[in-house]
Amino acid sequence: MLKTKTVGSSDYRDAMAHYAGHVQLVTTAHAGQRRGVTVTAACSVSDDPPTVLVCLNKSNPNNAIFLESGRFALNTLAVQHQDMAAAFAGFENKLADARFAMGEWDTLSSGSPTLTDALAVFDCIIKEHTIMATHMVLFGEVVGLRIGNRQSSLLFMDREWRSL
């Protein structure tokens, strides 16, 4: 057990590992390039207008494409997407084309790639963004929505994949 009044990055990450996070792919496309990142740091902000937020590591220069495109899709993953989630998290060092080849994609309103068999897809236009510490926080107004078939959700907790 750890009890401390000072919080270091490593201890913070260890504590956050106990937080069960829903696994999503945030995707975008711009100037002929597609980008996708596995995230658990995403949530609803409002239902009027429908708005979500997603947090992306600002130190990765490849994430600049999200701001350049001004759009993103938040694709909620099911348990059968575990290999895809690992690939988009960078665990397997696959290039973007190989990652996207793992699923079937289309577009809704914004033009961002959307996973056709996702549990849900929130297709967004970026309305605002801010930098907070190591991450950029994107606020997206949902301009397109797809609700897929009911399946077991993919979660990440204790640094392991889980389902619910």
C-alpha cells in the first residue's frame, strides 16, 4: 500500500491503472492521411449540443493531424476489437495502413474514418481545444452518430484488457 502527500508520475500512473476505462479509437483524416489512436481518456460533455471530449498526448507529433483536420470520430470498441486496440495503441509497431486494414471503415458526416462494427460512433467537428499538462483536450460537437449492435464492451484496467 502507498500513502503519500507528494504525487509522482509513476505513482499516479499506477493508481490510474486501477481505473477501468472504456476503450475507444479516435480517428481522423486530413490531406490524404489517416490517423487513429487507442484511448480511454474520452467522455461525454453535454447532450445539448451533443459534445464529447478526448485527450491525446501532445508530445506525439503525429497527433497534430487532429487539430489540422478540425474533426475526429470516437469509435467505441467491443471485446472482439482487442487486437485492433493493441495495434492502434502502438503495441505492435504497425504502420497506419496496416492498422486500418484490421477493420472495415466508412464515413458519416465529418469525413473522419468510422469503424463500421463499433458499438457506437460519435462523429465530431472540433469546437474547442486546450492544452493541459502533457495532453491536448479536444472538445467535439457530435454531428453524426451510429449505434451498433449490442456486444460486450472492451475495457482496460490494471494494464490488462477486460470486457463487460
